[in-house]
Amino acid sequence: MTAPLTIETTPEVKAALSAGRPVVALESTIITHGMPWPGNRDMALEVEAVIRSEGAVPATIAVIDGRLHAGLDEAAITALAQAKDVMKLSRADFAYALAEGRTGATTVAATMMAAHLAGISVFATGGIGGVHQGAAESFDISADLDELGRTPVIVVSAGAKAILDIPKTLEALETRGVPVVAYGQDAMPAFWSRESGLKAPLRLDTPQTIARFEATRRMLGGHGGMLIANPVPVEDEIAASEMNRHIAAALATAKAKSIEGKAVTPFLLGEILNLTDGASLKTNIALVLNNARLAARIAAALASPAI
């Protein structure tokens, strides 16, 4: 008979969860597949510091040697940032990594799964996956969408990654009953850019109103996740008109090289990094920090007795 799943937590995360204090989950693919050493380690520690500065506790999620961790100390983050052959885990291979004693970094879907298992309600990331360009032929649709439809975790992101088909991604989220809430504006953001040209389905302007919305959803029962689309700060954005040119060029290169499946997103992000002379990475870091800040404030509002 299989033993119950054990989730390793740091003393900081364990104490916060036990006391009902705000905790924010963080994915780990941004460390292992997002940028090279040592920038990946430095960024991960900076994101955690932002969450702590807002009175919440960060819990970076990862599978290390077959053990699920909800919270990593600095030494573990440093080791993960330098690790080789790290699996990129979504729902399909999450259990495989645990069963086979592998080390894996969690995507949005796997991080949501782990956060829910650990009792964490809020998760900060950069951008979610969604319906890829050309999905009518490739059927390339991220598991993040189904996870948002089933797992009750608030995901704070800068919207869907701009390399995706954002209109179809919004349609897919609506089909799954996922509320998509733009924070502080009517327009749906597009990751590196504040506006995608699409109107967001819903708008809320404070962490408290987001927490109240979530509390109301819980009263109804049987709900999945919520997507908070938090626009990148004005001073850090790259205009959508510029990004669209770079995305089109990167997509054309990916098609010419027959890049498919899980390799598509990292390939496109790498191409765009080169095309923007590194500007896309700077914006990416800025939006992740911005999302972490908002996620911490939402977590604090959810933990407040007033909600």
C-alpha cells in the first residue's frame, strides 16, 4: 500500500501555515528553465524577498530527488539553480518524478497542484500557458488551463504569455469557468505589454476586493482557480506593437526548425530575448516581482479576519 504523500516544508512555511498567516507559492521552472546561473538564483531570492517585505511567506515549489518541497531555503534554491537535467513538470509527469526519485521544476499546473496539497491559496508567476498559435493543427494547449479549471488556487500573472493565441486562451478559460480578472485596468495585459488589445472579462482594483470575490466563490463550492492578470509596471513594459513583430519572427523560426511540444515556449522566449537585445528578460523580471508583490497582498487580505 502506498504511503501518504509527504510534503517537505521549511520551518518558516510550516509555522506560517500552522498559524494561518499569508503564504505565496512560487514555481521553480523560472529558476531552472528561465535564465542562466547566477541570475536565476538571484532573481528567485529577490522574488522571495519582495513577498516577505509585504508580510507574507514565500514557498517555492519543487521536486528534489523524488521529494515534494513547498518552500526552499537559500541553499536549496542555490543548488536547484545550478542543477542539470532537471525535469519540467506539469500534471502528466508530476507523479512520475516523485515515483522515480527525480528532480523536477514545477510549471504553473504542477505548482497549483502542489500548492493546493500544501494548503496554499495564492500563487505568483510570470505568465500562464494557454492555447498556442496554430493549435488548430498542432493541438498544443497548455495543461495550465485545465488546472485553472479544477484546482482552487488564485494565480497572479501578467496574463497569458504573449507568444500564445490570447483570444483563444481567454475563450478556453471561459469554457472552464475560470474567472479572469484584470487588476486596476479594463484591458487584458499581454505579459511584456500592458495591453493586448482585448478587454478583460472582469476588473478589480484592490487585493481586498479580490479576496472578497474568492471568499464568495468558496461559499458556492466546487470551484477551480482564478486568474489575476496584473499588468507590468508602465516603466518596464515593451509596447505590444514592438513585441508583436518579435513574436512573429520567433514563431516563424520555430516553425522552420520544427520545434514542438514542451520545447516551444523556451525556444520562443530565447529567440525573443535575442531579438530584443535582452530587454524582454528585464521586463520579465520586473513583471514577476510585480506579481509577487500583488500576490502577497492578496494572500494577506485572504488571511484577514475582515474577509
